Amino acid sequence: MSSERPGGPADVVPGEPDPERETGTEAQEQQAEGTAPGRRRRSGLLGKGSLLRELPVLLVVAFVLALVVKTFFVQAFFIPSGSMEQTLHGCPGCTGDRVLVNKVPYWFGEPEPGDVVVFKGPDTWSPEVTVAEPGNALTGALLWLGRTVGVAPPSEDDFVKRVIAVGGQTVQCCDAEGRVTVDGEPLDEPYIFEDTPLEARAFGPVTVPEGRLWVMGDHRSASADSKAHMGDEYSGTVGVDDVIGKAAVIVWPVSRFGFVGSPDIQDVGAAAAGVDGGATGVRPDLLASSAIGLVGALPVVAWRRRRRR
């Protein structure tokens, strides 16, 4: 009679772990977690490869979004000269302001007196700053990117001035106190910095054509604005269609952070409040722009929530 036992699992010494049982348990745990043995290591490698493959797509998407935002919503702008001192810094030797130019308000209306606007100057206007144009596609792309974020000088035909009069109004200077008048009424302009001598201020009268604007710099003695171009085709005015947007916020330097004001220089706020903004004086274009900003943010919030899940 044989003393050998039938073939089967190897004897397990009491007190020592069973290798087969441990292997089975580990496989069961990995299966319960939804992973097979070795799956975790492979998935990590695949994740890195997937990220590398998606990176060019993400860059293209970011570029397209930047282009859309710059074209339709908000654009950063570098103040190139001192013509708007001291509202906007651009003086020699000081840190030039970077401002955000809001394009949404003029979807629903036109610039109003007191607004600080950025616009494309007519061909008859001489540049306030000289910019070396890029020599190849790479430097051109870098310049475009710099202008998008407001760290590079704008193009030579970009200007920033304050709206003084709009289409149909007659502007001239000066009244008995040396003030600019619109339709015979003096303007309230507390922002003026270093005005020109009284004997050199006189101009007009000029009736602004419909669809055009009379603009002037806050630094009157150092601004080549509408007054300096009265001899051109449109008597120094600029087209409403050439306005890029409204200077809204100073974002750099941090010490200068704040909103760019639009004072009611023609003192028509009381009359307009009952028609346009109600008792609170809130303009419809600002309400609309805020609503669009909220609606535009909803897809981003939904996408982020989905990514978290």
C-alpha cells in the first residue's frame, strides 16, 4: 500500500502564508476595483501619451478662444503715449498703463460724450508711436500675442482719446472762461491735464457729421486729436465704425488698478436717467454686457463640473 498522497496543493505549514491563496485574493481585489493585474502601470503610460497627443489640440483651442475673445469681447491695450495723462499713463519714463478695452457696450449703442475709446485713426492722422513691423511669421505671431495680452505696443494707427461730441452736435472753443462748448453749452471736464494756453485753444465751430465723433486727449497740450486734424476730409472727426472699444479697466501696474471713468461732461444724465437707465441711471448697454458675460460663463462652468465628475 503506497504511502504517497494523491497529487494536490502543496502542504501549507501552519503559520505561514499560502502563496496561491494570496495570489487569488490579490486578483479578486484588482477585479473588484475594475483593474486587471498590470493594468495600472499600462494605464499610467497611456495617460501620459494621451496628454502629449492632446497638447497640440489644446494649444489650437486656446489660440482660437483668444482670437474670439480679442475680436468680439475684450482686448488688452498698451497706452503708447502721454496724450491721455493723467487719466491713462503713457508718459516718457513712467510705466505705461495696460487697459482692458470692452467691445460689448457698443454692440447695443454708440460711444457717448465722456467715454474713453480706442479707435483706428484715419489715414490723415500721424502715428503717436513708431512700431517696428515684424520681419517673419514667427515674430509677427509673437507681436500679435503681445498685443492681445497688452504687453506690446499697439499698431501705429491705434489711438486712445475721449469722446467730446457726437454726430449732429456742434463743438467749438472757447467760452468766456476758456472752456470747450457743445451746442453752446460749456463742458465739465475735471480730467484735463496741462491745457494749452488760452490764446491757442480757439477752434471751430465744427458740426460733427452723423456717424462720426469729435475726440480729444485729456492732456490737451500734448495730444494730436481732432483739433489738430481739422483740415482733413472729415474736419478731424473719426468714424463710429472705427471704434475698437471702450477703455474700461486699468489692469497694470497693480498700483494703478481701477476703472476708467466716463463722466457726464455734457450734464445730460438727469434727462437720460428717466429714459435710458431708470432712477438708478444704469445704462442698458452695461446691463446687456453683464448678461452676455454671465451667459458666456455658463458653458465653462458646466464643462468644469463635468471634468470633476
